Amino acid sequence: MAGVRWAILVAVTALAGFSVWRYWGPGSATHSEHRESRYYCPMHPQIVSPDPGECPICHMNLELIPEDRRRATGPMTASLSDAGSAAVMAAAEDPTTAPPGLVPVTLSLERQQLIGVTTAAVVRRDVGQQLRVPGVVEAPESAGAQVHVRAAGFLERVGVRESGVRVSRGQTLAWIYSPQIDQAQQELLAARRWAGDPTDGAPASDHADILASARRNLLLLGLVDADIDAILQRGTAQRTVPVRAPIDGYVTRYAAILGQYVTPETVLYEIADLSRVWIIASLAERDLARVHRGTPALFAATGLDGPALAARVELVEPSVGVETRTARVRLAVANPALRLRPGQYGDVTFALPGSLALVVPRDAVTDTGTARYAFVATGGGRFEPRRVRTGALMGDDLEVTDGLREGERVVARGGFMIDSESRLQSALGASPAASDGGAP
């Protein structure tokens, strides 16, 4: 038993001595806290070390901290991450160009290739010659008509019983019996008989006035001159009188039912004249200043063969849709053979005057709704977030009106990964743990 006790004592003493050496020895973390950190993990910037090695999280080789960051932040220790210091200093250098929550990042060539980063030059070229937007065909609001009767009565015959039918102006749609119209016909016939009786002693002008008044009364009740002449020729009143179409067009709605009692308030038919139609283009608010009344355009309907239809802008509506952020632009084109039908979609191409402007690939600009920015490659693997103002979208290119200079290079692909890295480093720089705690 005495031998076992001595063995346990020796083991405990050896373990205590090893622990003291690990804590106070030359390679201990306590000593490293006072040594400058020279290496960091690009994937996990909070991992820093004064010596080369592997990241304990992703097992990537640690890389040298860029010299520009070390100069900007001074000597760094393992208790302060390179990412946090660089974030704070970058924000202090130029707080107006970088959007909130973003800081410049530096990536090695290996990491750029790994995440597929590509850059494109900011170029100045002639833009604005064409602007293509979606459009839809609509029936003109000013070319519609409703069919009413002028006196209450009963529909005794219905000629047109369906929508979509083409009708001509003056075509009979239905026949109505109205006691009021029948009485007016009797008064017309009585006025003619009285005008033809020379023995009553009344002046001839009075006879003519009475006859004209009776005729005018029937015109106001919806009859036409041909109907009145037929009544006078026959000498008897018509039981039913026709209800005619007021314009050429297509029946878009009908409510005429045989035997129905109708009043002047009843809408029997609705007719749309489609010989001329509207094309409503949806124009983004950023392009409103480029299109105005009289701007020429071409409309190519989806699935329609033949050349595009030429048109000009008639109206740019004064409001912008809350959900779509687009304004309605109205064009009008002739449509004699019903080539275009309401509801048909297509593309509207505006012919705009050309101008020189800076353009970048549209994927190079990130739009968060509150800010638009791009990552500018400044050399040495460094990418700087910068606010930009944009103009018109032209295919795969986007006009930039402010924030970039000709010849600069911006990230065209891989921007999402750089954006994530920038936000991570910004968060680490603002985190209390980055400035108060030690590195793992």
C-alpha cells in the first residue's frame, strides 16, 4: 500500500508541474497575449495568432495579416481581431462612401478563385438609344358606349343575345313596347291630320309647329327619322320600336332578356369600339424623366407575326404604383382588322436620344431598398464598398450617375460572398467581444 501511495503522489506532482509549464512556459497563451498577431483565418477573422498554423474551426492555413491593416491599426495582439480593427479604421477613414454595416475586405487570390470573384471595368459609352418595357393592350376608355331606352317598357324581341358580337352603328339590337312611345306616335298622327284640315281656321304656321313638335318628341324618345317617316307613311303606330347600337364595335356586356321590363336606368348593352386601342406600358420610376409625350415607340405583341406597330406616347400618368413602383404610359395605335385584342401582352421599345454615361453590369450593384452600393477593387485583393446612384437599366448593363469613376473595376460576380464577409467583419469590429475577449 505504501508503494501505491508514493506512485499516486509522483503522478499528481508531475501533472501539476506540466500544467505550470504549459501556463508559464515560452509557448503558453499567456506569453502569446503580449506578442503581435501576424496571422489570421480569412474565413473566420476572429481567429488570430502570432505564429502560423491552422484554423481550429475550418482547418484552413492561417494567412498573413495584410500590411495596410497592420499599419492602420498598429501592433495587434491575440485579444483583438484583425477583422474588428480593420472594420473600425475603415469606417473612420471615409464614413460617407461605405453604406452602414459594411467595411472594406481583403481576400487572397486563392479565396477569390474559390468563391468565383470576377470584376468588370466601369466604362463610358453611348446609352439610351432604346428602352424596352412590358406593355398590355387595353380598350380605350373614351371609345365605349352603353345602350339604354328612353322610355320604360317591355322587351318583346331581342336580336343580340351574346357578348363578343360585332355590331354596326344603327343596327337593331332589340325591340321594345312602350306605352309612352305609343302615345307619342298617336299624337304625331293626330298632328298630321289636323295640319291637313284647312277648315279649322288656324294659321298654317301653327299646323307646322304642332307637327314638328310631335316629331321632335319621338326623336327624344329614341326613334330616328327613318322610323318616324315609316309611321307617317303607314298612317298607323308601330307596336314595338327598335333599340339601336349607337356606335360600331363589339358587345362586351349584355343584359337584355326577352319580356324584361326596362327603364331608362337599365343598361341593356355595353359596346367597345376597338378600331383604335391603347397600349399601356409599365415604366420604372427611374426612367420617367426619359419618356414624355410624343416620344416614338414600337409595340411587338407576343405571338404576333409581322412588323412591330409604330406609336407615340399620348400620356404619362402622374402617379406611380405603390406595389410595382412603375407608372402607366399610354400609347394609341390603329386597329382596323382587330389585330390587337384587349389583354394581349407585348414589348414596348422607346426610341430615346443617345447620351454618354457610365455603365456597369447590373449584377455589380446591390440594392437593399434603402441603399445601392458596389464593391470596388482597389488592388492587392482589397474590395471597398461604395454607395452609388443609378440611372436606367439597359439589358444587362446599368447606368451609374454617381459614386464611381471611369476605369475603376467593380465586382461583377461573387459579390454576395464579399458582401457577407464585409458584414461579418463589420459586426466583429462593432462587437464588444471583439475588443474585450481573447482569441480562441
